[in-house]
Amino acid sequence: MKTVLEKALMARKAFLNSACLQTKVKNKALLTIAEAISSNKQKILEANDIDVRNAEKAGMPRAMLARLELSSEKIEGMAGYVKSVARLEDPVGKTLSATELDKGLILYKVSTPIGVIGFIFESRPDVIPQITSLCLKSGNAVILKGGSEAANSNKILYQLIKEASEKAGVPAGWLQLVETRKDIKEMLALKEYIDLIIPRGSRSLVEYIQNNTKIPVLGHSEGICHAYVDRDAKIDSAVNVCFDAKVQYPAVCNAIETLLVDEKIADRFLPKMAVEYIKAGVELRVDDKAKKILAGFKTKKATVEDWHAEYNDLIISIKVVSGVEEAIEHINKYGSHHTDAILTESKKNARKFLQEVDSSSVMHNCSTRFADGYRYGLGAEVGISTNKFHARGPVGLEGLTTYKYVLEGNGQVVRHYIGKNARKYTHKKINKKW
């Protein structure tokens, strides 16, 4: 069995060979992968069933089980993600800018792949086709490390994608799989060979990775998302949006964990919202003001810990606030800079919220569940970044590229631009592709 170092070296070699792959080769490989996933649905389900049964025996929480379990629809969705990436423009080799430094001396800024991506994730085998398709299209190699709870699911997906892509002409070794917890520690030490680590999983996993590597880390440690119902909201529409944002898929990072409600609308909005949440089995953790309004409903008292909590479950904390200013203050204090929404018909309050909430995605009159690479038209996503450098929000193809400067000349030397009779730089932006 190959070591993590040996796999990283293979990935590095494959990256150098695949960074300039033609778009038609990449797209052919992606369509071949999509077909392999669709045509091997039963094998994937059988492998996943083993993982789910093992997880149930081990007492895995229901939110984690929801992430682990695959279905026929999820598998078709995975194939769909891969096809959608094939339809996207190739992000590699694009001229981002061109500048004439002097006549015959042209500087180009050109998009390039990042290199070798280490992708460490928990529970969700359905992210494998997303990360691999995006890495393939953007010319990167990738080393996968999934959670042991999804070992069988991860292995079958890895094998299908590896075989299909290599058959279509992608250099062997571009996709690697490591499987033990010890492998994570080894990966995090390979700064010379791995260019970026992308973690997707629990806060403890992400923080461990951030604190134990010198490799750049892209991602977020928590998804503490909010919906704020303003005094000028349409009540029925707000109920519908807040229901979707919590209940449609509570186990994901873009589901809301805290609901903030303007005191001017709380007595009309909260009882209607509570009826829908309780019907769906949502546990309500409320502050004192909300508790009075919801006296006839089953609730629990919210604590400060609830404002910090990412439940990933059918639980929501509810707070009544004095207005948009207090809502913004609460979100910027307790949120994770992920995704937050305002429900209002007031353009003034909406604009204030969208400008002042410091999150990677902010929304007006729509569900936070839209914060997703596929829904944003990125084809798929490798994750959602709350960083403020390189990439922010759902990270698609562009977030997996960097750039290099290409300077084209015809014999120019720096000494001609220094001294008494120095040539002058023109520094003129031009419309020219490399």
C-alpha cells in the first residue's frame, strides 16, 4: 500500500501533466464520470447501505445520518452536478488583464490551476463528485480523505471516478484516496506537495486542520445562519421562507439556526411560524419576549450558548429584537459570516442589512438554502468559504484557480529604463488575449 507521501507525489506529477489539458478532454472525462455514476447506482447504494447500517449501530445522530445516507435521487443529483460542470466555461488559461509596459513589452495576467488540493470531509459521500469534477475542470489534482463512517461509499465513488476519468484521457494519479485518521496528520505536513486544504465537516475537524498545518486552508468552521423578519415583512411570505430555511434540509450549513423577529411584528408573525415549525417537529428555543408571545406553545428557554450554536438539526433559537440595527448587531456578533437573510418590503432596511451584515452571502426575501454552488450557477462547489481572501462564499471553478504573470518582450532590458535618458513606461491597459 502506498504512503500518503507517495500518493501526494503521484498527484503532484499528474497535476503538472494535466494543468494544460484541453477543454474537450476535460469535458469528455466529466461526461464519462457522470455516466459511470448513473450506471452504477445500485453498487453505490449497496456500499452506502453498509455504511448507514454501521452508523446506526454506532448511534450516529440523525443529522449526521441524513448527510451520510444516499438515495437514487441523490445519486442522479451527483451525476447532474458533474454534467453541469462540463457545461461551464474552462477557467484555466483565461487572460484576466493585459498591460502594455512599453511598445513590444506586454504583461498578461493569466488564470492557472492551484495545484494539488487536499480535501478532508466527514459524512457526506455525495460531495466527492462535486469536488472531483471541479478539480478536474480547473486542472487540479486532488487527494480525498473522507470520514471512516462513509468508507464504503467513498471507495466505490473514488474507484468509479478514477477509472472513468483515466479512461477518458486524464493523467493517472490525479485523484488519490487516503483512508485512515493517521493519514490526515501526514497530509497536513506535506506543505511542499499539497497547495491547499479544503475541510468540510464539524467545527472540531476544521479547527484541528487550521491549527495543525502550514498549508493554506479554505473553508468555514461553522454555519450559524440567521433569518431576520423585519417589521415591514409580508407575514405569509416570511413564514414560508423561514420554514424552508430551517426545515427543507436542516443538516446542512446554510440552514438557519437563529430566527430574529422585529418586536413590531412578533405578536402577529411568531404564532403562525410556531404552528408550522412544531408541525414539522422543530424544537423552539426562545428568549423571554418570544416566550411571552408563544405562551400557548411548547418552547424551551434559549441561553447564550444557543446564539453560538450550529444545530444541524430540527432545532431553532428565536429572539425578538428592537429593529434592523439590533438584528445586524446580533448577527455580526454571534454569526459565522456564512449566510444571513432579511425578510422585508422596506428597501431602506433591506439595503442597510445587505450592506452591514458581514457575511459571505446576504439575502433579501429568499431562503438561505440558496447559498450553494450549484444554485449560484457555479456547477457545483467544493465548499463555502467565510474567508475574506482568495475566495468567499460558495467556491466553484474560479475559487480553484490562481494566476500567473506572463511578460512577452523582444529583447528589452531594465537598464534602458533607468538613468538620465531612461525610456518611459507606457503602463497602458490593452484588450489583448495571451
